[in-house]
Amino acid sequence: MLKATDFYDQAYFYEIETTLAHLEKLISLGDIFIMEPTGNYSKLWLNTLLDAGKEVRFISNRDLASYRKLCQWDYKDDAHDAVALAYCGWLHIDNPSAFLSLKTPEINATYQLFLEHERLNRELKPLVNRARNKLHTEFPEAKSSSSGGNERVDGIWLFISNSPQHLGWQKVWLRKIKKSIGTVQTQGFSPQLVKLSQQIVRVKQRRIEIRQAFQEFLTNPKYRFYNEAFDQFDLGVYDRIIILCQVHPFEQFLDSDGKELRKIKPRKFGPSGKPITKRVGLNRFHACLGKAIKPWESGKKKGHIVTGSVLARIQLYLWARRTMAMTPPKNPKPRVKELYSRYLNDIQAKLTDDGKIDPNYPGNNSLKQWGKARVGDKLVKLLFKELLIAYRKSKQ
């Protein structure tokens, strides 16, 4: 067997540049290409190879580092990375699960929009905080005005930034300015506040555009059975988008007969004496939504770690935070009602003997947060079941 070091010494490395001749050379080199996801740079090569009908497989950055150590290389350059990629690809060429799943162009574009939306959220909060601090001295009568939500831009920022606004609202703000005790009545709005307002309007308008794009995306008939399952849990637009981006295509969790992918463990037997069946499909589904639990041991210490998509895990918790409120949801779907009952039962089982916490109305404490995280875990199990039912109906 050829060692990795010997292969490195004997192999010829092609240096591909971003020119038409080099891209054509790249396409002619083979049928399966192993790549490392490197952001926008890798998209150029990915799109070129996919358009040419080639098969592309991604290896995660962490796995690549492990294979580089396996080759006993403690230094890093493009040539050694290429050999490590080839080595990993060769070992797992018949095991597709060892590679990162590739998203369709539509799903990938939507996922990139979701990442942009998350970035805009992080950008918006400090802008609003700084602008409202300015309003305390310049226009205190407007410092508690509505934030506008997800559907529109708050009128105060439109007014300060001199953006198009309904004439009636402009008159309202002008009347308030005449009676204001702030500096706006004599000095007008400061350039800093005007600039902050313009940035807030830009960010919020972009967020509205992204939300509308998400709503239009979800109306595609291709994702009808996904939406049928999502409806059972009253999932919001952003919940649906991140889940859909993570679990599409749903066929990856199923076998050739459209049933849940399972694998028999021949060396492990249950109480009945039959071999234990590993639920591969459900486990992969958990991993895609950030709920994969893996054992962790070090000496006498034992525990587990949660891996998978952090964005999906956060979104599931946010859904639970909205739905599992201090009072039962209004007109809940049966699945939501079931999850709420489990939420209360989990909290009640964790209650201390002193009875300081009412299980029917738990307060804002760590126990309540733990219960919502548990709801997210159970939501994943029930969602997989609903998606499986909806998928089978769509194939009838």
C-alpha cells in the first residue's frame, strides 16, 4: 500500500487558475471531485463542476485536519491539503454519509438568505439602541415608539431619515416636535441620529424583502408536503426555512422503499432476543437539526455533547419559547397541545419538594428554559413522524 508521504513525493499537482482554459482542464481531470468548503471561493469551482455534470463531495474542515494528522504532517500548505483530501476521499468513496450533504441551488440560495437575515439581526440591535439613546435628549416623546416588527419599518425612523412616509404620520410627528422638550425643537435632529435612522431603515427594509422572499419560496409546490407537516406545529416562516434547508431532501432519511432508514445491529440483542435495530434515518434527522447527542468520556467523567446545526437548534428553542408560554396556547393544534402537556409534565417531574414553582404557571427560570429545550427535542421526533406521513401521502 502506497503511503501518503510517498504519494505526496510522486504525485503531480495541477495548479488551476480562474481562467476558461484552466476550468476546462479541471473538468477533464475526472468524474468525482473532493473539495473542502471554503465559502465563496469554493462556490466558483462547485458551480463549474456541477454545470459540467460532475459529482462533487465536500469534506468538513475538521475531518481534513484529522486526516492531515493521520498522514503525520504537522504543517499546512495547499499541496499537503490536496493529498489529505484525496486520501479521505479514497477511503470513503463508497460511503456517502462521510461527506457533507450538498444543497440544491434553490435551497442553498435560501440558506444564504437566512444567514444574511441573521447577520442583519445582529447589526440592527446596536443601531436601534444607539438611536434610542439619542432620542432621550433630542426627541424624548418618541423614544418608546413601536419597533415596527417584521412587516414594516417604524415610522419614527422613516421620519428622521426623511424616507417616504404617509403624509398623515409626518403631520403627527411634526405636531409632537412642536410640543417636545428635547433639543429637536430648536436644533433639529443631529447628523448622527439621521445617519443611524437611515441605517435602521436600510436594514429593516432588507429584512422585509428577505421575509417576503421566504414566504414566496415556501409556496413552491415542491415543498407542499413539508408545509403540511410544519402546519401541525404552527411553525413560523423562519422556523420552516431553517428546517427545510437542513432536512431537504427528505429522501436522505429513507430507504429505497420510502420507509425510515434502519440498520440491524447483529451483535446486540434486546429483551425479546431479537437483534436491535438502529434508527439511522431518525438519528440523521436529529443531527441535521442540531439535536445529535454523542457520548463523551474522559477518565472517570462521563457525559454527552450535542452536535449538529447550531442555527437550527436555536430556532427550535425560539419556537418553544414562543409557543410554550406561561399560559396554554390559544386554539392549539393537537400536536402543539401534546407538546405543551409534555412540557408541563417534564417541569413537574423536576420540581423540588418545597413546591416553590407552580407546574401550571412556571416562572422565568432555569427550569422553564430546560423544559423548552426538552420540547425542542420532542418536536424533532414528532416532526420526523409527520414528515414521513406527509411524504407517503404525496407519493400516492
